[in-house]
Amino acid sequence: MSTASTQLPEGRYGRSADERADRKLRILGAVLGAGLLVLIGWFAYYYVGGNKISAEVITFETSATEVKVHLEVHKDAGASGYCTLRSQAEDGAEVGRADFRFDGDATRIDKVVTLRTTSRGTTAELLGCHAD
């Protein structure tokens, strides 16, 4: 004697509940993934397109009361703004901070600026640049 199978014939009664749930999860995952890509793209566009002024520290020289910093600034023509620099002592304490303004029509500015310090600074760090 043989026993009857308790399993339904495959494909005879439509999709099972598990298959429907899997399909819904795949659709939800695709929608969320597309939304995440759009959000990342928007942030990237805002960051790249929104920066009208940027700079880079090329070199710096320290002394007992000041740090001379060679900055290379890139900006849109006609844009004005400022860059913030700071210097720290050997123990990590901040010994100087200042904003340096950049105006004019030039798109690339190479300039040596002097940051006054309260004691000997060992670093010159660009904290950021901001357009007006």
C-alpha cells in the first residue's frame, strides 16, 4: 500500500504565500535602494555644486609666536569668502585660530598667510572655507 502525498501539486493552485511575500520584499528593496541612490546623488551634487571656495595647505613654518601657512585657494570667479585655519601645540591644545578673507575675480590664489599663536604651534590645519 502506498501513502498519499500531503503536498499540493506544484503550480496547480497559484503562488504560495511565501512566493508572494518574497516578491513584495524584492519590490520594497528595489524601491528603497533607488531612493538611497537618489539621496546620495543629491548630497553629492549639493556638496560639489555648493562649494564656491576651497583651499589646501601646501606648507607651513612655525615659530614661537606665529605660523606662516602657504595656502592654495580655488574659487569661482567673483566669489568671496573666508577660510579658517588653526594651529595646535605639541600637547594638542589650540594655540591659534583665524579667518582669512579671499575676494576678487581670480579663480586660483596662492598666498602665504600668518597665523598668530599664543605659544609655539606645531601644526597648521585648514578647518574649512565658506563663501559669503
